[in-house]
Amino acid sequence: MSDLTLSLLPRIADIPAEDWDACAGGGNPFVSHGFLRAIEESGSAGQRTGWLPQHIALRDGTGRLVAVAPAYVKSNSYGEYVFDHGWANAFEQAGGNYYPKFQVAVPFSPVPGPRLLIRPDAEIPFAAVGQALAQVTDALDLSSCHITFCREAEWEALGEAGWLRRLGTQFHWENEGYQTFDDFLAALSSRKRKQLKRERRDAQAAGLTFRTLRGSEVTPAQWARFHKFYRNTVDHKWGSAYLTNRFWPMMAEAMGDKVVLMLAEQDGEPVAGALNLLGDEALYGRNWGCLTEAPFLHFELCYYQAIDFAIAHGVKRVEAGAQGEHKIQRGYLPRPTYSAHYIRHAGLRRAVAEFLERERSAMISEMEALASLSPFKSAE
């Protein structure tokens, strides 16, 4: 760190997009300057939702930006999908202040990907960026720093540097070189193959028309409609509508053809939709919602249409987001996710470390048990 200069930036717009993206790379759309700027400037991440940007920027002796991290001071634990409410409650009951804390993440997006963003030619170790994050946490008198949904290599390096490590699980579909959806079905056991065929047949017979739109093909009216889908899902789940109606068109303008929107229409009117973003190796399912009821509509829009798209475009993987063991029977198998945690208070750190050791063991056993439910013939 001796030859690096650290600064905190309260707006991602304070960093030129080309400099940020030179560190972020182009493989994962969620850590791009355009996506994160849309999150901020739409009013989605800010004081209203308890996500105050304090992005990390490291510059070398020449003033060149060599590493960044999307970072936020948090006054709550909402919109993160790696749950630490129990840690917060225990610490506050013991007289401590868990909030504010430091969060390195993509707001409201449980999408695995890089979090410590380093220029490829800078040769800076992950641990150096982790050290910078720890220094900021100490200097701002924050309780802790949490790097969620990071890459395994970052997780390993931070663990070696003394950070606590946590395992989670998601469900991803892998493209094994399929040429058609029927090729994928042929890899399933007979019973599961019949189930998926029936679900697709029933969804397709519900009088709906399914469309896939890319980037600028989505009109402002369709984004306004999609926001209604989003709000309906949030209201149904008793959640909070973090994303504003301004976010969708701002994000779409920034992301271009990386936006993949699956729509279901009835008499030409959109009645359901599923938003995906396309990366170099994966199609990432994000938000979905509907204003109608139809058999297996959620499965068709969020899972099967995504598989269709991945096969047609040679995409290696579909990541369908957090939770949902029902995804296994649709070909989405359990995969580990990673997060790393720096906790200043010795007592809380010790308690969390003991909890995580037990949780990791349980998580590994759970993933093994879930994998045994695979619908593929090779698992029989």
C-alpha cells in the first residue's frame, strides 16, 4: 500500500467510466460503471434505501487508477441477500453498534462476480485492496466490512489475510453444448423430461405470446409496464421496492444489448416479464413479475426462456438468482457462493467465526444433498 493512494468517492460519476471499466473488465455487467451509475442516479441506492456510496479508488504513483471496489456505508442489512441480521441483533443486545457498516457489493443484486476490481496490468494482489477496505472501516469507525458474492479467488485471498469466510448456495444451469432445448431435455431422466415438457406445453397453451427483446428494442412504455410487474412481486412478498421506475430505462440505455427482457403478452399487452443481463459467460436472471395468473408462467419466463436464449447464443451458463430449490428439477444445480467479512470487535469476530465454521460444514452437506436431487440421467 506504500506506493498507492487511497480515496473514497461518494458518487461513481466522480470516476470516468473508461477508468472504472478498465479495472472492472467487461465480463460481468453488474460491476460496470453504467449499471452502478444507473443504480445511483435513479435514486435506487442512496439515503432512501440506506446505501450511501463510498467507492474505493486506488491510484499508483503516476496517478493512474489501478483498482476500485463498489462500496457503500450501510445503515441496515436490506437488499444484500447474504443475511447478517442475527449478527447485528446479537451485537446490539450486547451493547454494541453494528450499524453503520461497510458493504462491498452490487446493490439489490445477488449476482456472483468480481468485487475487488484491479487493472489486469497492475499486478496488485487482492489482499492489498482488502487492506485498503479494512483501513477505511477502521478510519470511519464502522463495525465491519462485508464483501458479498465475490469470486472464489478473492474469497481465498481474503481468508489468507485474516478475513472471515462464508459459503452460500445458488442454482445455475450449465450449457453442455446443447444445440436445441430438446437436446437439453434428452439429458434428463424420463420422468423429469416429461414434467418439463408438460410445464412448457401448459404455459404455451395459456393464450400468451412470448417475446425476447434486446436493449433498445424495449420501449419506455414496456419499461413502465415492467416496473408494475416488479412492484407487484415486491408487494406480494411483503418486500421493499428498492428500485425506482427511473432505474430500468437508465440501466437499459447504459447496458445496451446486454439487456435481455423476456415478455409474455396477452392480446398485444405485456402481462409478465423477466429481466436478464448478459455477460461474457452467463445470462443473469434478475427481476420478474406478472399481472396475470397462468400455469407455469414463472418457470417458462424465468427458466425455460433463459435456457432457450443461452442455447441459441452459445452462452455457457444461466444464473437464476437467489434461493429456490424448485430450480433443481428444471436443470439448475446447486453451486457455491462466497463472501468475506472483516469484523473489528474481537468478541463479535470470535462469535461469528465460530458460527461460520459450523455454517460452512452444514452448507457443504446441504449442497451435496441437493445435488443428489439432480434431474439429469448421469445422476441416476
